[in-house]
Amino acid sequence: MTRMRSWLFVPGDSEKKAAKAAKSGADVLIFDLEDSVAPTQKDAAREMVAALIAREEPRDWALWVRVNPFDGDLTAADLDAIVRPGLDGILLPKAEGGADVAHLADEIAKRELAAGMTPGSVRIATVATETATALFSLSSYAPAHPRLAALTWGAEDLAAAVGATSNRDEAGDFTPPYKLVRNLALFAAAAADTAPIDTLHADFRDLAGLEADCRASRRDGFVGRLAIHPAQVEIINRCYSPSDEEIAWARRVVNAFAENPQVGTLGLDGKMIDRPHLIAARKTLGL
């Protein structure tokens, strides 16, 4: 499976930005048909993204598309244009729970069949916190739909929905309501056993702040991050990749339990480790 550390947004109507993004080193490119595309450019964006998907050329990144949300009348046309061989996944904005994933999956399946694609080949990720209603449906992602590959969160639309004057404090940190949302999204992804992807760092010039934020994010359990500029990709990839020391330790933990399958707790380098350490080690190696 393709790594999912960096998810770089690319406006769906800009061939210049698409070409630059393809060389960025991002694990996932998300060609956007939603917010970054003006209403008058939606058809042109669909045509451009469809042409990119259809290109038969090797690539070392996964091709995803952010479609327009179900609360409008644009989603069906988006899906008609993009569900074709070469598409890896769809990011659904303003999702309001597992029912939306199931509905999107049904719509994808019809189009996969018509396009002669392998059933289930197109995966789904959701932006799961962009409406107030969505927060009360986070538990519905579990058990996860087979297509669900990742869950991320966002604060901008949510702030607008509740009438907040800002979602950040004077120091630039998220205010308590949005820290809560971040934490709930992380736990919702864990409950669904799907990849938790952290939200974007909006100031793409603040690379030091991005790095500090990414390190804290990975510490807490996120495995990747959204990006809005190619300059952010290298930092994101580095911060969400385990170090050589982490990998070596994880392998030792896994091997120690493999050699002692009859025990639940054992000592390693003067430390007591148990089953939670084994689970964490396997997750590290999975990265």
C-alpha cells in the first residue's frame, strides 16, 4: 500500500500546479474539485483531473480527488468524471458519519462497474469534522467500511458553522473547542482502525512551526498530514517516518514477544514491556 504521510492538495484546474506537485515527493496528491475551484471552473477542473487520471504513466504517488460534498448538487458530476482506471481514492468533505461513506461507496461501485474496474479499487477518506452534526457521528465510522482508508479533520468550515470569530488564540494555537475536535477525530480513526491524518498547517511559510506541530502530532498518534504547499512535503514526510532507532527498538520488541509467546510481560533493556508495547511496535513497523 502507498504510504500516507503527506497529502498535498492541488487545485483541480491548474495544470502548472499539478506538474509541480507531481515532483514534490508527496505520498498522496489530492486534486481538488471543491473549495479551490471557482463555480465557473468546475467543468474545466473535472476535465483536467479526468485527463490526469487517464494518463498511462508510472507515478510514485497516489492519485486522490476531493469531490464536492453531498450538501450540494455537484457530487454526481464529479464522480461521473473521475471514477475511471487510475483513480486511487476519493476524499469526501463535510462527511457526517459512516452512512455518508456507505452512500459514497455505493455511488463509486456503480461507476467502477461501468468503467470495467476492479470492484473496491477506489478507496475513501473523509474530512470528518466540518459540521456540528458531524461531531456527534464520529463513532459511526466503526466498524469501518472496507473502502475507508483514512479519516482527517478540519477546523475552518466548522468555525464558520458555529459562528466563531477565530479558531486560534493569540499564540496561533487552536482554541480549546478545536483541540477537542482534533482529539475526537484521532480517537474516531483509531476506533475504526483507519489511518488518522492531521489537518493542514495553514501558514505554509512557517516551516519551523510546521515541524514542531508534526512532531507533536505523530507523538499523539497521527500517521500523516494534509499539506497545501509543496514546501511542506519534505518536513511532513520526515516527521511521520519512524527513525532508525524507533524501527530497531520496535523490531526488538516484536522479536522478544515472538521468542516468548507464553508471557504477557517481559523485560527488555531494563524496562518492563507488555502487550500495549507490542501493539505500538507493530504500528511503528507498519509505518
